[in-house]
Amino acid sequence: MKRLVSVALAMALTACSQGSEAGVGGEISAAPGGPPPMPQPITLAQRPEATGGEALYVEYCAMCHAPNGMGHGLLGRRMDQPNLELREDLTAEYVVTAARMGIGNMPAIPRGEVSDEQLEQIAEYLAAGPHEGVAQ
């Protein structure tokens, strides 16, 4: 009896796992009628040409502010354009203040994590936006 239950359980798990196979390009395909798949994370490997503020943004900020990050989703509820790289209304001063003081659900970023010089480069990069051709 235990063997029969084990075989039935194994068959059920196999049937359930068949619907979660990766689709084209390594993305996980969405279930029919379900939500779309999550976008892939933005990394420096995907932007090898990134330098200066852009590279620092990808390294320190994209984990939350790229399309797959929690900050992107939260900003999407309040802003027409949640992607910081595509915004045209950011000033360098605002970015530095928001990062150092924290804003909304975003915690303050300490100098031990991102130096003043690095933050200034990130702020100047975002203030120069919108940056077309970045992931949405």
C-alpha cells in the first residue's frame, strides 16, 4: 500500500512540474490565464558597455529599481514612469537626498554601502535621463 501511494505521489508531482518548464530564452513561461512572467534581472553582464554612473546604478540600484525589483513595482503604483532610468524629472540633488535620507519604503543608503562619489555619479546619470534603450 505504501508503495502504491509513493508511486501515485511521484506521478502527481511529475505532472505538476511539467507546466513549469522554461520557455524560449530561459524565461519561465506564464501559465495560461495567469500573470506574465517576471522580467530577467538587470546585471552588469547584460550591460558590458556600462561605465560610470550607469554601471554603479546597475550594481547598486537596479536590484530594486529595475523592472523586476520591488521598488519598481511600488513606484508603478504612484508614478506614470516607475523606471528611474526613463524618468526625465529627476534632479541629481533629489536622487542624493532620497538615497541618503530614504523615501517611502526605500531605506536610507549609508556611506559605507555607496560612497558620496559613487552616489553623485549615479545621481548625475539619472538626472541626465531619460536613457532610451534600457530595459523597461
